[in-house]
Amino acid sequence: MTRLSPAASLSILALALAGAAGAQSPSPSASSVANPAIWPRVNAQPKRDPKVEKRVDTLIRAMSVEDKVGQLIQVDIGSIKPADVVTYKIGSVLNGGNSGPYDDEYASPAKWLQLADEFYDASMTRSDGRPKIPIIWGTDSVHGNNNIVGATLFPHNIGLGAARDRDLIRKIGEVTALETAAAGLDWTFAPTLAVVQDDRWGRTYESYGEEPEIAADYAGAMIEGVQGKVGTKDFLAPNHLIATTKHFLGDGGTGGRDQGDTRVSEEVLRDVHLGGYPAAIEAGTQSVMASFSSWNGEKMSGNASLLTGVLKERMGFDGFVVGDWNSHGQVKGCTNEDCPQAINAGLDMFMYSGPGWKQLYENTLREAKDGTIPAARLDDAVRRILRVKVRAGTFDRGRPSSRAVAGKFDVISSPAHKAIARQAVRESLVLLKNEGVLPLKPNASILVVGTAADSVSQQAGGWSITWQGADLPNSAFPNATSIWKGIEETVSAAGGTATYAPDGTFTKKPDAAIVVFGETPYAEFKGDIPNLEYSPGDKPDLAMLKRLKAAGIPVVAVFLSGRPLWVNAELNASDAFVAAFLPGSEGGGVSDVLFTRADGAINHDFKGKLSFSWPKRPDQYVLNRRDPGYDPLFPFGYGLSYAAPGKVARLDETRPADMAQATPGVFYGAGKVPPGWSIDTELVKQSGMDRRAQEDARLFTWAAGSPGRVAIVAPRPLDLSRESNGEISLVVQYRLGDRPATPVSIGVESGGKTISVPVGATLAKTAPGEWGSFAIPLQCFASRGADMHALTAPLVLSATGPLSIAVSDVKLDYISLPMNACGD
């Protein structure tokens, strides 16, 4: 769902992939209009309460058009202040993945509650006699209240899918709701019910599994845990939240490409991707999030046949539909600041981030007044939002800090909650291989290897404190236990010896080595990959495994990942191999299963069963039971245990030739372009120069009166269309010899055409001899006609001399800039 605040910036190490359609793809002309008659009817809950409906009707009659439009807009807290709500009566706020109270991602729970009070007070401040409508705050509590320092973090959904434990899911929902409500927030954007069909997608770990049956089994339990059970006093009680079922519909079928296009028949969309939605609606989910993705070419945020015809009319959903992060701006004919098409299609609430939310308000207000948005549609959207607010008690419970559980910060990461999370870790572990090494005796000499072993950030994955969850110290997780600490506690308590050596060195040969390694944290499209090979390149983890095994040490591999990956070589180099996925804050759950009790009895056996098929080759992107030629290494449902062991023969380690490679996010750095790329010049001299290291930059020189250009050329056309949505910029670090006296431009090349923006005035702001940088949103080039689906050169620097400019870095970066940042 949501992502960084406008000021946030994260360097991209790898972006984009060549998105491949799933195995079941209709022709490009396939319809994107659903036939509601073939979709299931649902016993939608809760049934409408006449008292609630009467109260909502009374409110709507007393509201102005301005008030109504305000309810349709949700704004990221990085873009709005409480004082703005006094004027605009915005209906909701959210915190994006990198947004924290008062611009502090590490804010204490008390600060979250304080800001929640401020927004609430602002929404209730008015003297014109019109209704006071309380604002609600939405957040991504996707594996616990993961935005708040110290919260209990559960395994991501892929691990929970392996656990196959519906009662556990309900408990996790309850804990997540309680720890979020304690900070004063009203609403979570969870659960995700994507049925992922291509594991290259960076959101695979947000899915319970590749089969719709798991989402169908879990959806109702998670909704009940978060919201309480419909028909009881517990439903939407103060210890619960408004839940969101997302992303409607087909987000898991986009060929491994974030925000892509699910090209399947309507029957496949229904039979596979609808998955848990009927159960979620029956359990009373009060909001549904429209997907960023498309179905057969039409963006979901603008698909009336699905949002209105199927979801609301056929399936009877009477809560409200919220968009994803500026997703309405991708609807045909729309911008982030103007999209009546989405509201008319059935979207009830825009989700907006950026400085232009007032423009969105003004445009929507104008369209509501002139009939572009019909009055009946406006009132229906507002009615749905108010219905949920009334049901959730927001009109009656006062300020967030006055509510029953708000401010009870001792519930955050309480011992009981940590115990549930530790249970979830134990049940989510999948044993792929065991050649008689496990279980280990805790009174032995154990060597623990790998930086991942003592990194809570790596074991928690994305959506942990920050959006990407990367590069966070263990101090950011004060109540967590790393996998190493859990092992150390277990072994020490039994009188054994546990030694942590990240590089695998030892002086005395241990009885066994536990090597913890895997993917580093990522979220959404930053995690999209071109194939399923783990650690392409020099493979340091594999070298570590081989070195330990060659020393005659029994080797246990604990693999952290957000998806199944091709690890045949690593499996061969291990005596036991555990797929731990992303276990969250309670790393001690790993040691609970790896070790026996002190008396030698089994402590906890492995219970986890794969919810995704495990690839035999790295090019098995689409690997699901219903696909023709299904041939995995380990099938869906596979998982060994102490009670049911099995053997794994030596595996083929051959890497397929000509396998798809990633488009790099760094086009020039450390003095070189990516393999296969080139720097082409026309009438420009180039030479190496030093910045941080020897010849890690290039100096380009134009002669007086000479027009010339420098281009970084890719070996094949690049598809950067996804990255051209306004959040990502082309960033260049440079140093001038002299301020340019003639025009200078930066552009991209596609189809033999160069699309450029002027940058001479920007360059001139940097003093000659000093290093500076500038960023141009990729959207600037797209809006000027560049074919971002097929770039042949992601940077073209053009000028007429004299000009001398050195360049040290050219890359893509997460820098959200307004469209007026398109050059000088």
C-alpha cells in the first residue's frame, strides 16, 4: 500500500524487471468489463442497523457540499497539518510507510497519540452549526503495529500461510488491533489477500499463498481478529480497528511487476484472485482498498464494473472503497489532483500524498457542484464513509486519548503478545532438508554465522518501522529478540556454548554451525526481481556454507526471504535447510524448533508447509499447481518434520543461459556503467578523474561553439514506465569547471528521439569546483512524450560549448518532486 513521505529518499540498488504475463493470459483485446451475474453473491455483514442509517441520513442532510467532498479525501500526515483540517474538514489521514508524527519515524507511542488528538480536535472545531464529523486515521499495521518502535512484529503473511493455523491468525488480528488502538489510531490497511502467481513480485511476502484456498480460510479470521465478531458487543469495540481488505482485485496476477496488468479471463480473476474476499465481506470488513494494478488494461481504481457492479451490488459490500497511494492518478484521463472518473466508478475515498491535496479538493468540489460527479454518487460515497464511522464509534468515544485502550502503552509488546508472535514463528518455519543434523542438542558447542543472525531488521523485512525496513539498527526494535539472541539464550540455559561469528571464523571446531542468511529488506516494487536466483554474483553465503562443511562441521542453514528462491547450491552445501521467511520480532521462535529440550526430548516439531511452490530452476517464475507442466523442486504443501523426515537428493546447480537480468537503478557509479552498457559521446572529450576513489568519475569537455552530447546507452530497451509515476527521479551528481554560458539539457532517448528538459540554470547554482546534484522526476520525460516502456538511453546530456562538467553518479532515486521540478 502506502509508501514514502514526499521528503523521503531511498537509494535504489535494483529496480524494474521485464514483466511477464502469467500462464493464463487472454488475448490483448480481452475485456476489462466484468459480468456481475457470474460472480458469487455474499451474505454481507453486518446487516444495516436502521438507527445507524437514520443517523447517517440526518448528518448528510445537514452537510454542505464542501463537507461532503472533504470526507472523500484522505491525506498523508507528511502533507497535511491539523490546522488544515479546521478549514477543509478532510475526512481521513494516514501515515505513509515513511511518515511519522512530527516528521519523526521513531516517534514514541505517546507522540502518535498526541498527533491523533490534534487531528481529531481539528476535525471537531467548527462554529457554523453544521455537523462535526470526526476524522479517522489509517495506518499499515500489516504484521503488527509495525510503524511504531517497540511493537510486536509478527511473521509476514507468507510465513503465516505456511503455518496453516486459522485460530492463530485471529489472535494475531486481535493483538495488532489492540497495539494499534493503544496509540490512538482507528484503522488498518490490512489484511492483504493477494493470491500471488509470479514470485518475482516484490510484494510476494504480503500474500498468504499461491492458492486461493489459504486466503479464503484466513480472511474471515483476520477480519474478526481486527474488528471483532459481527453480531457481538465486541464488533468494532474500542480494542478493535476498522479493517481493510486489499487490493481489489487481481494484484497477485501482474506477472511479477508491481502495479502491473493482470491479463486473465474473468473466470480466472474470479476463481483465483477473488480468493478470500467473500469470507472477508461475510466477516464484516468495513473497507476495501482498490488495487494499483489493472485488469486487462484498465486500472482497478477506475473499473466501475468491478468496484460497483461486482463488489458493491453483486456481493453486497456496504462499507467504503479507498484508493491506494495516489492510485487514482493512474486512471485514464486523470491526474493525482483531478479524477472524477474514479469516484464515478465506485471509489469512495481518495488516498493522497503530496503538496497538491488542496487542488484535489478544489477540483473535486467543482465537479461535485457542476454535476460531473452526480449528487447521488457523492451522497452514496459519503454515506458509506459515515456508516463506517458511526459503526466504529468515532462519533461517540471522544478524543483518541479518551478511548478505553488508548494510552495503555504497556500492551505494546506485552509478554502475552510476544508469546503469540513466538508461536507464529515456530509454526511458520518450513524444514526443506534434514540429513540427520536436526534437532540440535542445546548443551553442545554451537557456532552462529552470518550478519543476518543478529539483525532484527533483516528478519522483520519490509514494512518495519520504515517502508523499506532496511538498514535499521537493533536499537530500533527495543523489545525484539534476534535469531542469534534466541539461540544464545537457549544454549546458555542448557549449559552449552554459543559463539557468534558473522564471518564464520572459529578457533575451536564447534559441534554444529547455524548459518543465517537471505534477502535484505525491501517493499513493493523495490523488491521486484528479474528471476528467482538468490544472490547472483559472487555468492558469499554459498562460499561460507561450503567452507564450514569442508571443515567437517554439520551445517544448518536458516534462510530469510520474502518468497521462494532458487537456492539449489545452498541446499547442496547444507546438512539441514530451514525456510524461515520473515519471522518478525521474535527470533527466539527459531531456536525453539532447532533445539531439543535439555533432556533430549523434542521441544517443538516443524509444522510449516509451503504456501508457495519452491522453484527447481531460477526461471520458474510462474509455478502454481494449476499451471501446465507443474514441476517444482518442492511442491505446494511440502514440509518435513522430525516426525516425518525425508531425503533430498543432490540438486542441479546449472544456471540457465540468457536468463532475464534486472534493470539497474545505478546507471553510472564507481567509475563505470553496468555490464553491457556504454557511454557514447558526440563531439565531446572524456577522461577519468578522481572524486572518492581513483577515476571514479568522468570529465566531459565541450569545445567553444561545438554542439555535442553524452549518452549512457543500455544494451536493450528499458521499461521504466512503472517508475514514471512521480515518485522516482533521475539523479545526477556533478561538478562544473565553469558556469555554463549556453543552454544545457538532460534527456532520455526512446524510439530514436531525445526528450529533454533544460538544466543550465540549475547547474549554474553550484559554484565551479564544488560537487552538487539535481533530480528530475521521470514523469517529466513521460509527460513530454518519451516512451518510457522502451528507453534506449536513460541519460542524454546535451550542450553547446564551452562546457566542462564532471559526473560521478547517475541513478534513480525515491525523491518525490512536483511536476514543476521538470528542469529550470
